[in-house]
Amino acid sequence: MSENELLDIAFDDANSRMSGAVTAFERDLMAIRTGRAHTSLVDQMRVDYYGTTMALNQLATISTPEARLIAIQPWDRNAFEPITKAIQASEIGINPQSDGILIRLALPELTEERRRDMVRLVHQKAEAARVAIRNVRRHIHDDLRGMQRDGDLTQDEERRAESQLDTLTGQFIAKVDAAGNQKEQELLEV
């Protein structure tokens, strides 16, 4: 393989893995509740149903009929109890109310203290995403050094590639920071 092909493979791998870290972070952010009801708060919640762990959206219809209410309508009556237990065990901090037909999650107004806790959680998840991106960078950086040791890359090409990798890493960390800042603003909005 030529130098350019090796570098293209390495950068495609880095881009894919860093993009995956950002996507996972954004998915985590959707599960952090703000003042408004969103189906994304619960749709990926894991429910133990007949010995199988499934996403809640595979067991029920989820809707937001009001700004502060999430309605969950299980397709099977036997799913009410496992769904209720999964919601109670989750970190969203809402107690479900069930009438046998519908499970309702009434979102209370967030207190200032709860908002600060949520902001701290956003910061923790953002740092975890940045660490994941830096780990990808370190792995690709090691690969580049290995290519240079093996004679597949010249020293100048390796330095150029490392600079390019640092730029790519910075771009993905900026995406994480932007998404985290946006979620923080949503949380602090009264």
C-alpha cells in the first residue's frame, strides 16, 4: 500500500470512531431532561421484558400530549409492571402513574438545585466524550508512529499526519463542547 492509502485508512478510522463518540454523547444528552417533555427521555430506556432487555420504544407508543407530560401506552398489558420498574430504577427522577391503559410521567418544574445537578451531569458526560475522542487520537497516533518505524511513512509525513490528526481531534472536541453548551443553556433556561 502507498503512504496515502495508509493515511486515508487511518484517518477514515479516526473520523468514524470520533464521530461515534460525538453521536453517543448527543444520544446521552437527549436522555437528560430539561423543563419540557421529550420522548427521547425514555424511548431508549432499557426494560427487562420476559427475560429480554429491550428499548422502551419497542414495547410501547410514547407521546407528549402536553408540555410537561409523557404518555406511554404499552402494546401488551403484561409490560406495564416491567416498564414501571424500569422508569423507577432510571435516573430521570420521575415517578410513573398508571391507570392500566396508560403510564403517565408528569415532569415537575426543575428546581435550581436539580438544574445544577443536571448541568454537572452534562459536564461529566461531555468530559467522557472528550476522553473517548482523545483515546481515538492516541490510538491513531500510535499507528502513525508504527508506520513510520516500519518505513511506511517518512518522518515528515508522520509529522504532517499528526498535525492533521490534532486538527481533526480539535474539531470533534469542539462539536462536543457546542452540544454540551447548548444543553446547559436549555437546562438553565427558566
